Amino acid sequence: MAAELHVELVAADRSVWSGEATLVIARTTSGDIGVMPGHQPLLGVLESGPVTIRTSEGGTVVAAVHGGFITFADNKLSLLAEIAELADEIDPQRAERALERAKAESDAAAERRADVRLRAVATAVR
């Protein structure tokens, strides 16, 4: 079994992250899933939530992902997201303001997006 897998995290507008990893954790419509090298092939629908990537160098990359698909075969994992941004690209104060504004306007979709962004930031600082 290989010790790492190749990961591509792509949003509709850009390539967000690409590299080698030992573990990827993502939320799907079937629940949270962890993918390690040698995992069975899979195809799933991504739910909005943080994606955590444990890099081969021992680091951690966290991204806020909003919808899309996850596929895995031949130790290649693809996360094809509608929207994705790395936790270190997110301004927590701006996300907090967006969350408060969404709550005030009863905009459930915007509230969910802001919440996912804040959870990605919180996961990244652990």
C-alpha cells in the first residue's frame, strides 16, 4: 500500500490546492469520510463543510468547501467544489459579520456559508 495519495482540490474558478497527503477528511451526503492511501474507489457528493488535508510533510491544510463532488481511484483524490477557499485566505472578522448579517436577514444559505468558513478557520488553528 502506498504511503500517500495525490490530492487535487479544485473550485469552479481555480485550482485551490494540489499535493501529496496521507489523509483527507470531507463531509459528504452520506456523512464524514476519511480517505487514506489504498482506500476503495469512491464517488460522492460533497456537503458544505471544512475539508482537512494532512500533507505528506506533516502539515495540515483546511479549506471551506461548499458543495461539489469527491472521487477517489488509483491513489488520486479529486475534490471538485462549487466554491472552496483555504482557511488562511478567510478573514474571520469578515466571516463573523457575514454570519450576523445572514442571521438578521434570515438567509439560511448565506448563514451556512459563513458558518462553514468560520469552522474552517477554527479547525485550522487547532
